[in-house]
Amino acid sequence: MPVTDPVSMIAALVVIFSVAAVVWLMIAVGLRESPWGCASLAGANGLLALSFLLYDRAFIPPVLPAHAWWPDTLSLAAFGLVRLSVPLIGERPAPWRNTFAVAAGLPLVAALLGLGPEPLSRMALLFGAMGGFAAFAALDAFRLLRWRSLRGSTAFTIALPLLVMAMLVWSRPLVAVLLPAHAANLDVRSPFNVAWLWASVVLALALNGWMAFLLLTKLVLQIRRLTERDPLTDALNRRALSQAMDVEHARQMRGHGYALVLLDMDRFKQLNDTLGHAAGDAALQALVAIASPCLREVDLLGRLGGEEFCALLPHTDIAGATLVAERMRAVLEALPFEWNGQVWSLTASFGVAESSGQDVSAAEVMRRADQALYRAKGQGRNVVQAVERVA
């Protein structure tokens, strides 16, 4: 058949979506990687394959009315699953109730209102909702990638295929309003239908490839996070913090100073001996949870080892860093730690140092902050001490 025949192109889409459904189902069941997200994609591809198949009325069961609502209703459910798949792949909460309400409610509302199967009413209602699902999926993808620490422009570029798909879906009711002569069913040959089906073929491949890329991006970012984060507290590990300090020290050479705040939990061994090591782990997690809100978005908090942590504060002088340290000290002291009914007062000692143009490396700044921390410990703990930078 010629490539401009809508029926042959619909058949190609059925094959593409069917194969994709099997592949995503294998990933969900076999690899068990984001199983709910992959299962949603398998269902979406399966419903889209069935939807395009039903454009041939011969495939509609005799017990059902043979009109064009069936393929579009199935497509609406498929786009609802695409909407759910993005947050599920990212292991974020998915809007199950709202999606189900729209996907199931719109066809029911249309039936109650007596909307017929003519193209314009069907397209305006169902295709509008399908495009909305795709647009919200694009927004979810953008937010997910930003949450995974990708730059805004990169996140937008990666999420763009879903937005393009939304526009493609919205184009059918728009053309039906502006050019009613082109609003024929998909299995009818027309220039718009042929162009729309070709775009659908390309986007069917792009969408599944994009979802696979999103899954791969998630895995890569998870691996990177594991290599950079302390597994107990989720603060940066020593290696990642050291790399960040080296980068910041390179900026110091261009006149952008920074400060370090070392903090060491007081009487940590006593806490471990009294309440147990599990309580010690929980106390370290509590310290990070309490200290992190005291920092700006550009600041970094890392665990150096044991009960010792370090905060890297870019573009901050000794006075500003001392205020940050004092804020962390006061908040930590004010929030008692409870373990199995026993209350323990968490405190920490702080050493603050500011970078200088005379410092050969960040290790010099760290050494001064460590000296300040040692003095804070010597003054009875729960104290902030600062060391003036080298002139």
C-alpha cells in the first residue's frame, strides 16, 4: 500500500504500540525497575494499539455500538496512564484520583449530555483532555528533572517531546473548528490525516524512546547521588565535599571568597554508650535535618566522618559564617532529641574560618576552621569560635 494510505499507517502504529507495550511490561515484570511507572507505560501503549485498531469498525465487538467514541475513549485512558507514568518513574506521588476521574468521567458526561459521535464534539472534548494529560506529563517531567538537579534549560529540552505530543493532539480539534472539511475520521484519506498520522508515527517512537531515556536518566542520577552522598545522613560525603571546596577555592583566585563551618556533635560517644548505636545514627540524621534549613540553597553540608560535619558557604565572609554557625547552634540546642522515651540534649561545637588570597588550597582554610573547632571544644562545648583569615 502507498505510504499515504491512512489504513496502512494506522496498522504501523498498532504494531509500534504493541511492541512497546510488551517491552515496557518486560521491564516492569522482569527487571523490576520502577515497576508501576513501566506498567503504566505498558498499559498506555497497549490501549493506544487497541485504540488505533478500533478505527477499523470490523474489530469492534458486535455487542457494542460501532461508532468513533471507542478508539478516542481508549486513547484518553492511555494518555491518562502516560500522565501517571512520569511521576511513578521518578518515584514521586502520582495523581491517581484526578486522572481516573477525568479519564472515566468525560466519556460518561458526554454520554449523559447526549453528545453524538460527530468529529467536532468528540474531538473538542476527548482530544482536549488528551492534550491536557500530555501537557501535565511534560510539566511533571520538567519538575522531576529539576528536582534531580538538572539545569532548567536541560530539563525543558528533555521534557519537550511530551509538550510537542500535547500540541499534536490539540491540533485535531483546532483543525476541525477552523477547517471542518479536514475533520474526517483517521481512516479517511485527507492531507491533514496523512500528515497527522506521520507525525504520530514519529512521536510514538520518540515518546517511548524519551521514556526510556527518562528511566536511564533516573538510574544515572541515582548512581551519581550514591557516589556523592553519605548513606546514613544524605549529606555530601567527604570526597564530594572536597571536590566542591576545590571548585570554590578556584573561584577564590578570581576574588570570590568563601567560608567553612566545621561542626562536631558534643558528647557523641556518651550518647552511643547510653542510648545505643542506633540512637547515635538517628542523632546524626537529626543534626543534618536541623542544620540544613539554616543554610542557603547555594551552601553545601558534608559529613567528614563520625560525628564531624562541614558546611561550605560560598560568597560569605567570617561575620556571615559566624551568624550561620550561631543559628545552627541555637536551633540544635533548642530541639531536644528523644529516643525510646529518653530525652537527650543535642549540642555541637563550631569552628569558623574564611578563605584568603594567601591560602594555597582549601586545606589551609579547613585547617584554620579545625583550630577554631578545637578551641570551641576546649571552652566547654556548645560554642562557636571563629578564626580571622590570613591577611
